[in-house]
Amino acid sequence: MRRSVVRTLIRPLAMAAAMTAIPLMEAAPVAADSVVVGGYPIDVSQAPWTVALTSRTRFGGTRAGQFCGGVAVTRTVVLTAAHCLAEEVLGAPPDRVRDLKVITGRTDLLGSEGAEIAVQGARVNPRYDASANSGDFAVLTLAEPLPQSAVVAMASSGDAAYAPGTEALVSGWGDTTGNGAYARSLHAAHVHVLADDVCARAYPGGPDGTFQAESMLCAGESAGGPDACQGDSGGPLVASGRLIGLVSWGSGCGRPGSPGVYTRVSDVLRVLKPAAAGRRQPHRKP
């Protein structure tokens, strides 16, 4: 798979998918890489929290309109990458894309299993910085609830799942070769969480991007190999049964010395908690 935001050409994955999917329209800028390069086919039951973001109006029906990935964190909430919802990708603000849906419980994008559920609301992280690829997440609210079995827990700060060397699974329908071979069926790859200093050396700044440990984490193999790629943006990185990352960006797919960069889920929780607290109703005495 390849990352979605700054992959290969240091740009969001979602856009690359858009460029391939809209040959008859003005080409959208290429997005980062996100698909699972060096991975293998899996059944959705092996990663039931993995969902596909789709819009047939925007991306056509060849792959059911899939352009990014996402992950169910509650029965009605899906996380994805903020760059997936950019106007350059969707052609309009997400609330104006009438057929924006998630496909859940489906291995083959053109199969009949699972369900296609409308997105009722979309909220991009207000702290998202597109130029730095930091805070790259968005929250989708679904019109119908998913089964509880399709939900994965989020790993909070300090969770052992973030430890360097931990094996993790990334899944999605993105580019499986790095050359535009977009998958129709779900793929996955085993990668390892890398130490922050390894990521900082890989992305010290400049054209390849800057790694920020507080909001990002890296995963892959130092020598290159399995990786997310274009089309995988927003998809899940899961370790020890908990969500630790969202496919975000990188330089190319599976390249030695250029690991995939993911949005750190503990930072997502840090941003969301104050917002959730602000929505609570004040306590009233009877």
C-alpha cells in the first residue's frame, strides 16, 4: 500500500487516486501514495474496521468510486485523513458531495456483501496543516450504525502498541505496486513501528517533508518493503488489536530509507477530547 498524503511525490495519497479515477475531467493534483505495496489479499473479516470512502459521481464506478480508506472507531464514527476531504480531491466541500459514502464489510469493492452507508456529517481537524501534513485526520458521522464487531479501539498515549519494533497491520484498496495498480479487493501488509529518531532522519525537512513526533509515527522496514501507497490514505494501522495510525504521507512507496508516515492516533484523541467535553450538556439540578 502507499500513503495518502506525501508519498512518492510528497503529496496526499487521496489525490493520486483521484487523478487515476477521473480521466475525463480536469486532473486533480496527485495525492500522496497509499495502497499496500508488498502486501497480500485478505478477507474483510480479518480487518473488519477497514472501510472504503467512495463517491461514484466524482470517481466513477470502476472501483465503486473508492478514493481513500477509513477506519470505524465507534458504530457511527469513522476516522480518515483530512487530505482525503480536500476540495482538490472531492471537487467540492464534503457536505456538498451528495453521494459520499463508506463501504463496510466488503472485500471486493464491486461485490455485494456488506453495506454502503451515507456520510451524514464530516468534520476536518481544525488544526490540520496541509503544508506540514500535521494533524491529518477527519471525523465522519454515519447515517446508520455499524455492527460493534466492525469497530476497533484507539490506542491512547503511552500504549505499548506504539513501541518501536511492534508489528502492525495496514490495510486498504490502494496501489499495490507503486505504479498505479489499484486493488479491487482488500489488501494488507505487516510493517513494524519505527523509532521516532529513525523517522526524523528520514524526513528532516525539505522536499520530502518534516516528521513531527507529537502528531505522527512511522512504520515500515528500514531496508524498504511492505508499505501503504496511493489510495490507502486514511486507512488503519493496527497493532495489538488497537488503532495506532492513519495512513497519511511518505516519499514513494516501500522505498529504502523512506518509511510510511501515519497520523498518530494518540494525537487524534488529544484533539478530540476537549471538543467532546465542550459538547457535554451542563449538569442541571432536578
